[in-house]
Amino acid sequence: MSLPDRTTHLRGDLRDLVLERLGFSVAPSLDLEGLRSLYRAWCAHVPFDNVRKMIALRTGAPGPLPGGDAEEFFQHWLTSGAGGTCWPTSNALFALVQSLGFDARRVAGSMRDLGVINHASVKVAIEECDWLADSSILSNIPLPLDQNVFIADDPVFPIEVEPEDGAHVVWWHLPPLSDYLPCRLLVDPASPELYLSSYEASREQSPFNDRLYARRNRPQEMLVLLGNTHIVKTAKAITMTDLSRDGVCQALREEIGLSEPLIEEWVASGSLDASFAAPMGPKPPPNTRKRPSQR
């Protein structure tokens, strides 16, 4: 199954609208500083969420899962505020940076380092070094992928990267988990067909199919909605609060930034009710490895 050409290069008018929404009056420069400003803007404005995916799965909507086409992704983001999970957001971010002229490529890896391909990301080559711009981890800064261990000291968005066995492992912390998650980058480059087929395969098994998951970066804090639990991580603490039905919808509207029509569609699909149910499926295996800074 082939992706249409427009998933690689955005139309100029759509690209300009996206840049405007991200806060740019002119395109970012094609250097590391430009990539940093673009990726930071992405992390602040484009949520990682499964709202549209939940609607599609619960209503049995025909056709492919939403957002796999970059132009459709951005058109919907501009009108509804919705992002997506790793496959559609990575494809959209790749299309954006590629259309601006950066030397970018799709890559894929294994979240939790389980040996299975279950994660998408984007590498950008600048000055003979690869930089990771990950639309799921939302690290606020592009991550250097060289032969050195990299440790970011941001207390809200701590990240560690290590080269290992010809690849790189990214370690990151995501509340409410107590330990860091490893993600091993394995496929470079990844084809658009792999992105599309992996996204469609996630219909059968994914942690983002049954209950609400939404995350967005804000100044000096990370916001997570997990089911009906509201989680905020700051440099000082992690706070967790159970929300009512109205509270979940209010958080999606006022904190994640989704439009009222999309939230109403999500509720009508039964997704709000499902988000109050207990998690389904087996728990993932615990991580037994230590991140670089703890060895």
C-alpha cells in the first residue's frame, strides 16, 4: 500500500498556515538553531493524543485510520487542535521539516526496547550529525545522535541518549511511571509504507486504543490525561487528580486545546465512557536495565 506523494511535501499554502499557527512569521533557518526553534514550537502546540483514533475505532469508520496522510493531519489540526499517536504525528513532522528544506528521514524503533517495531520518529541531518525530533517523546530539544552519551538536565523533561550496538537508545521519563522508558531506534530510514502499515496494524494492539491518552507540553510543566486521571509534572512535584466526566471534557478543551465539535464527537462515540473503564490487556514487562546516568 503506497502513501500519496503529498505526505512527503506539503503544499506551500498549507505549510505557511502551519508555520503561522506554530508562531512563525518567516520560515525557520535551515540550521540547528532553526530546527531547535521549529521542534520547540511543535512540542508546545501539537499534542500527542488518541482522540481521533478512538473515534475511528469505536465507530468503525471506513478507510484508513485518521491522520496518516500529512495534509489531512495538518488540516484537521488547524481546525480541531487534535494531534495523534506516533505514526501520524511523526509522518506529519517529517513532511513539515522536509518541505522546509531540512535533510530529514523517517525512522522507526522499539518503545520499551522489546525488539518489535512499535514506534515512529524523525531524524534530521545537520552539520554531519543526526538529530532526533520525536513527536511522541516531545523532549523540547532535538536530541544529538552521535557516539557520545547525552544527558539533558531538565527536571521536567529529562532525557538520556546512548549509542549501543550500532543504534541509539533514548531513555525518557513519563508520569505516572516511576522509571525511565527505553526506546531503541532500529529502522533507518523507514519507508512511508512501513509507517502506514504499522499504524493500521495498531488497530489490533496498542496502548492507545481503549482509553483516553493526551499529552501536551506547557512552560515548565508536562500535562498528561490518562483515562480520567489528570497528571501534571513540574520541577517540584507530580500531581494526579481524578476528573469527572465534565472535567475530562474541560481539560481536553482548555488544556489540550481540542475544539468543542471534536470533543462532542468523541463523547458520542462512547470514548468518554470507555476512558473511565479499567485498563485492558496485560501490563508491559518491567524494565530491568539502568539508564546511563545510573550505571
